[in-house]
Amino acid sequence: MGAAPAGAVQSVVRLAPGVTYEQFDITAAKGVTHAHVVVVDLRNPHVRVNLLYPGAVAARKPVSELADSVGAVAGVNGDFFNITETQHPGVEATGSTDGPAIASGVALKAAVPDGQRFGPTLPPGTNTRNVLGVGVDRVARLDSLALRGTIRTPTGRLTLGGFNQYALPENSIGAFTTQWGSVSRVRATCGTDADRAAACSANTYEVTLRGGRVVSSSTTPGSGAIAAGTTVLVGREAGAQRLRKLVKGERVQVRHRLVASRSGVAYRFALGGYPVLRHGQPLAGLDNTTSAVRTAVGIADRGHRLLLFATDGAVAYRSGLTIAEVAAQMRKLGSVDAFSLDGGGSTTLVARASGASAVTVRNHPSGGAERPVPNGVGVFSTR
């Protein structure tokens, strides 16, 4: 890994047809920082973008490993995530992201309540359902994805309040599938809609469905891999009370989908974060005081071009950018819309040189080494 020294003149390097990499200095309010940018031409038929993730929602790996495991030519880290549980001693941190996620057209998870998210304070008018996505039409967009789901029981329908997410809304029921992974589901019942640090619920219940029938139940959420064809329902408060009425052997059907607020085109790929630039204008109320190492993605050319952006975490550049400066820089690079992803020690941009067999970490992660992350944006080439 390694960035060029400040002031170095950098040329654009071609990674693959329709994919380029460059790096350059930015003079920011707190000093000079160094940026790394991968530009992706979605019009190129040999280029595609997809979610990088470890094969489970509640799992983490370094971006370079995620990229190399699926042959990506470039990528950056993704959404903010449940990194620690210091407020809930004894509760396992899940490593799962705040926002929704879609990979290869398959919905993996929904968003946690706003008050449960990890990461900096959201700009006014944004929420955990916000996503950056690329549709099956190969056009990139900013959007929001909300969970719509039902649980059909012998006595009526219940509303599904969560899907493979580390925090459930109060009084709700959430579904966990094989895509969740093997991490404990206890965290889903901790905190409240307004306070991530609030105590874990004392009223919980879990029901396991296999083949569409109730096969077991428990008063506390469990852990371990969930087999294909199996769904685990976790309830808290009123949701727990509703699950207690289910009887072993009863037929229960769970349906869920992520519904877009703007696009009528299905998403091939989507992940969470928050918008900082819309229609060429920075969002109102963006923080202009806190500088940090940042990751962002820009959308240009009517959704046909993506810009993966990461600043360097080397000591000389670690002062970084404010979120307001990120929005300004993405606009300067030609973005009409831009989306902030997890920063700080998570910020990692990787790229594979033409002819190389593995990616290289192009920035210096601020922690001195790559931080394992739950997802990222991957760029792929068929040539």
C-alpha cells in the first residue's frame, strides 16, 4: 500500500476497460489531505458494480480480502456498522451494518431504527433507510429502501418489523435467515428506537420456523448458523407476546421485501450510508467543523458514472475533510449526487493493477492496517 507524497503529480491509471484510478492532494480547512479516486463507467458493457460482503450480514473482513475473494478490480469500504457493545456488557457486537443491503439483486437486510445507528450524526432530512444503488438498468441512484413484510399465522397477520438487522424497533418482530450468519441475535433486542445505549429488553421471545412450520421456541434469542429453509423470528415487548401465541407444528408464512421510495427499477446492488450532495447541491446542515478520514461515492453523467473516493489515513494527511468539504470535493469531481460511507479506521480503497493477480490497498488506513468491515462497493470487469 502507499500514497504518493504531498504535491506529487499523478496521472490517471487504467485498471480495466471503463475503470481508472488516480490520486491527488486536497487543501482543506485543517491542512493538506490526499485523495484516492476510482472512476467507473457504467456504460461500458464489461463493467459492473456489486456489493462486497463476507457471505453473511453479521460478519467482517478486510476490503482487500473481500475484493480478492470475488475477483473485483477495485473497491471501497461501505456502510457504518455495529462495531462495539460497550453499553451492553456481555452482548456480542454483530458487525452488521446500519442500513439496507442488496447483493446480486437479493435483499440481504433492512435498516435499523435511526436512534440505533452507529456513525456520526445524520444530516437533517436523512435516515438509516437511505441507500446508494445501481439498478438492473446499470444506472446509479440515491434512494431509500423500506422494509415491507408480513407474518401469516393461523390467527391472522402480523407486521414484520425487521429483517436480518442488529436492532429491532420496540414492540416488533424481526426475521433472521441464513444470510444473517452465526452471530448471536441478542443485540436485536437491546436499546430503544431513540437510544442505542438503553438497556436490553427483559421481554423477548424467539420462534424457529422450518419448512413453514413452528419447530421450536425460546424465551431468549439464540445464536449459531441458520440453515437454508429456516427462519428465526425474534420478538421484543409486544412482539414477544404475539410470538408466544404460536404453537409447535403450526403453519407460519413470512414474506419480506425492500421497497424503494423513488426508483421503479429493481436494484442489483445497494448499501447504506447517507447523502451529502443531491442534484448538484450540498445538503443543508452538513457538518463543517469535524475533520476526519472519509469514504464517499459520487454519481455523475445521469447515473452512468460512479466515483469511489477515499482520503488517506497516513499521519501527514490524517486531518482529513469535514462532511461539508466531502460534498464540495465530490461536486468538484463532477458528481451530481454523492453519498457518505463509513470513515476513520474503516476507510480503505483497493485497486488491482492491470495484469496483477490481487488488489493493492491504495490509501494508508488510519489504524495502521485494514479494519475488517461488513460490506463495501466492488467494481468488476469481464475483461
